[in-house]
Amino acid sequence: MRLGILKSNRIKSCCEYVIALHVKLGLFCNYLAVDRTLKNKQKEPMTTATNTIKSPLDLSHFTGTQAYHKLTMHPRVLFTDGLAYLAKEAKCYWLMDVVMSHLATSKKIAPEPFVSFTITVNQNREALCTFTDGNDLNLAKQKIEATDLPFEKLQFFCQKEEQAEGCRWIVMLPSEY
């Protein structure tokens, strides 16, 4: 089949190429769907985080978990359903990276079987991340210069699980412990 229209100079982008191909092949329904999608995307303004979670109480309904989620690049740090929901809704995947980086690399945290993580946000929207052994012995701290996290204070629990192929960390909300 010859698709002469596809070689014309009128086709400027990959999307136009796909649309032209669909039109030529008679796939008009797909063409209309792609056309509407392109028009809608051009009209949408860019937005920042739409925080549907306003306080830690909005997360208290998470008890236990049905699955573990890999929210970061490290394969041995897993997150529960509550934290996956938090990361998605509050758009704070960066916070999961902070937790993962300390659990995976800190020599003070490595021997601990349990770690408590707390992030405290002040009025200037600066945050302090603190890792303790659960008994207020500080293991690590990190300052975050600016955040839009919708909480003043949030706490996670990190439980180490020993396995045959090594240990892994399970990070959870206190209500999921």
C-alpha cells in the first residue's frame, strides 16, 4: 500500500504522522480520540501538587498492607500501601528517596532491626528528617531546604527483615505496623 501523504512535507511531528497514518488506513475512531487528546493537552495548565491529604489523620485508615511497592530505585527497600498512596497523592516521591537513601547507605542504620523516621516541617517550609532507633537515639539527620509537604510532622516505621539473599527494609505508616 502506498502512503504518499506520509512522505509529504506537511507532516511536521510524530503525532501528525500517526494521525495521517490512521486516516490513510481508515482508522477514523482512533484519529478522533488522538485529536481530542492533543487538543485537551494543549489547553491544560501546568499544576503543582494537588494535595488531597491534609493531615496524618487522612492516612490513619491504612492498617496492614496488601502489597509491597518499590517506589525507589533500591530493590531492598519496599513501601506499604499507605506510603504508596501518600507518595502518589501528595506527590512526595522525593521523601521516599530520602528514606531509601539513608536505609541503604547509612552505616549507623545498617545494624538496627528497627528505625523510626520523622520529618518535621517549620513555618518557612523547611524540613528536618530524623532517623532514630525508636528510643530517641539519633542515627541520622537530613535538612530539606524547601518542601510543599502538607504536614507539620509525619512519622514512618522501618522494619528490617532478614532473608536468605540478604536483608530488606519494609517502610510503613505507624497505623500499618
